[in-house]
Amino acid sequence: MATIKSKIKGAQATPFMADFVPMNTLWEGSNAPYPSKYSAQWAVRKLRDDLAAARAVALHCGALMVHPQRFAEVAEKAAIDQFANRVTKCDLA
């Protein structure tokens, strides 16, 4: 989390992008939703428009940051839509 420091002495710093985390949290750790860096990058490319519309990704100082909750909502919706499209196509055949 970054903060914006106030020029007024004694004033508290304002949190900036408080809920955003570095993109590597998508593939690192025990609860990571993607198995590798490349699969996370692929998902970001595939879902780019939806992620941007949901304000789930941000570019700060050249680093891609993600909002975990918003990212998960977009990824979940995409997965459900993909399944629904696949089932519909199979039913028509």
C-alpha cells in the first residue's frame, strides 16, 4: 500500500490504492488462484476490458496491481459465462 504524505506538519498520510496488491499474489502463496505467472498474465490479457471496467487492475509506477476481490468477481463471472456458452453449444449440436 502506498500513502500520500501531507505537506501539513502533523497531518496523517492518506492511503493510496490501499486494497491493491502486487500482481504476483495471483500465483504465489498457498491460496493463489493461478498456478503460474504465465497463466495469470494470460488471464489478465483475456479479461483486460472486464477487469478495467470493474476497476480490478491498476498500473502504478510501471507495476501492475490487482484488487483481489474485484479480480475474483470478474474471473468468476468469466468462468460462469464460459461454461454457459459451452453448455449451450453442446445442447445445440
